[in-house]
Amino acid sequence: MNKEKKEEILKTPKGMHDILPEEGRWWDKVRKATEKVTEFYGFQKIETPILEQAVLFSRTVGEDTDIVQKEMYTVKTKSGDTLALRPEGTASICRAYLEHSLSKAAPMQKFWYEGPMFRYENPQAGRLRQFHQIGLEVLGGVADPMYDAQVIIAMYRLLEDLRIKNITLRINSIGCKVCRPAYKRQLQAYYKNNLKKLCGDCNKRYKDNPLRLLDCKNEKCQPYKEDAPNFFDKLCSSCSTHLKSVLEYMDELGVPYILDNQLVRGLDYYSKTVFEFYAEGENSWALGGGGRYDYLMEMLGGKATPAVGGAFGVERIVETMKSQGVSLPERTPKKVFIVHVGDLAKKKALKIIEELRHAGISVTEALSKDSLKAQLKAADKEGAAIALILGQKEIFEGNIIIRDLKNSLQESVPTERMVEEIKKRLK
């Protein structure tokens, strides 16, 4: 007789990952720090769908970018629409801003968001196919460099609050519609005679999006970036003044930065200020970045709207915290541990747990264990101050035993006085 074939244990799809309870403690630390910083700087939480119309990203991120051409997860609906799992968050926030006419509530709006993003990339350390971002966006109002600075400082403070050390901030300006075209032509002229020595992606970028030549990570292309034309020299007076003001705010705030004239970011919607954050450690990846995107609303059919924002990769932040030896806060032990003896006591224990929850008393248990010794051992491991012991005798008498786990003293009290006695002892 053939034995039944054992089913293979299924695993997460390539490039996706589970966040298990112990790992989740790191994520909770990041989330709590984010909520604290965003509340202080006046950012409101906003949530958008994971699925969006695919055209949203081809219009904004860029038809010729790797994200749109190679990395988007798309799906055809039964009605024939093409949807995409969002590869980034800013375009979705701007779509919501226009769709719901959020500018009517106030000329300038500040939002923050968190959630999963999706890009079909080659999975490696710090680069997954499902990854999570925390982002901040300032939409509307005027194109004031003060808001560039405030987004940067809020992100910087978040890294500080997470105890990440040796933070490096890189800043550049990629100009505007006035000065960028001339720089692109100069960049093409510089690279023209070396095209055969560049990677295939750079040869394509040369024609479609020459600015992205400066973003290439291929080793064979690095030597040619060193002597590329300097964008700082080609900025128009408006862009030059804007960058100067952003840097003055950084100086005023005492935030160190590096001017990096080769920083361009990988999305087409940026203009003027762009920036990235790094941290010293074994990984050289950017923890996050962002910039100004004053033309994005027009790409979506809206009117010209000043905007600036930035985002962090949560996985990269967590890995950096671990590698730098950042500690997690100690777990707060449950104060009360309920112990049962017998099946009837187990049933009654659930009701007692609910009564304690209603009274605001934290409680835990090991109801799956039948042994009194095993349960008391679990109570000690939890660090509980008090054990409530309930057996058949206590049930019939209408009592419960309150045991002080520090000195092993115990007392039998009526169940109607249980909450009162526990609170008295916990003081």
C-alpha cells in the first residue's frame, strides 16, 4: 500500500516576509516614535488603498522608470481595468488630495502614512518585494523652503528618537522646468562618447531620462559619474535661492548635511530639493529620502500645487537599529496571574479574567497547563506580582486565593471582594 504523500509546507512568496511577534516589537517601537513625532509637527494620518489605477504611477513616477517598466505588480480586473499594487505612497496621497478636494479644508495640509509597498525586484538585504514605508507629505500653500526643512527635520528627529547613530543627510537640487533641460543636454553631451562603456540601463536612460545616469549603481558606470557636470552651477536664480534657504534652515537647526550634486532620486516627479538619509553601519543603503514635487498635481489633472515630502523604509530602519545595538524597552509584566485547579475552575477562570479586564487590571494565564506547579512557574517567568488560585473548594465556598508571589504569603478572600483586594495589594 502506498503511503499518502505528505503535503509540502507552504512558504511566503519570494521577496515577501512575515513579521513575527518578537520582530513586531521593533516595529511597534518605530510606529510609536512615528506617532509621537508626526503629532508634534502637526501631520495627520491618512490611509489610501493598496491597489490603485496603474496609470496613476505611470503618469507620476515616470513611464520610463524601472519602477513602472519592470517592477510594478499589475492585475486586470473583470471589467478590464488595470490596477497596480502601489510601489510608493506619494502619488496615492496626491490622488486622494485631488479626488476629495482636500484643499478646500485648508490651503496647506500635512499628512503622514504607513503601509506596505510592492516592487518586483531581485530580493536582497534591505530590498524586498513587499516592503513598508512611513511617509510625510506637505501639500498646498506656497513653495516655501521652510516646509522642505520641516519635513527633513521631522524625519531627522524620528531617527534620533529611535536612537539611530551617525546619521548622514545628503541634499541636492535637481532644478525646475526652467533650468533642468539645459543641464540634461549638458549631461548627454558629457556621456555621449562613453555610451559603449556604460551598462544597458544607462544607455536607455541616456535618451529617455539622462538625469537617472547619476542614479546608476552599476560598478562599471561609477567612474564616469565622478566628472559629470555639476548641477549647482546650472541652477536658475529661483532654484539656487530655494536651495540656499533650505541649507540655511539646516544650519540654523544645527542639522549636519552633505551637499551631493549627484543625488537625483529614482522618481520623475521630483523638482528642486531632493534628499536622502544614511546611517553608519554594515549596510550602505539609504534609510529614506524625499524631496519637493511641485509638478505632480498637474500630472494628475490638478492645478499647480506646491508639495514636499519624504519616506522611510521600515525594514531598513529596523535592521539598522539592530546592527547599531539599539535596545528595546523591557516588557511590562502582567501584574496578576490566574491559576486554576480542575476543569470547573478553568471555566470560571475565563469569567474572572473578563471581570479583571473590566476593572482595568492586567492579567495573564496558562490555562492550557493543568499542573499547579507548572502554572506557578509560568507566573514567576511572567514576573507577575500576584497569583489568583481557584480550585473546586474555592468555587463552592465563593472564595479565591490571593497569593503574593514575592513573599509566598496568601489569603482566601470572597470573590466579590477580589478586585478591591487586588488593587489594595498592587499599591
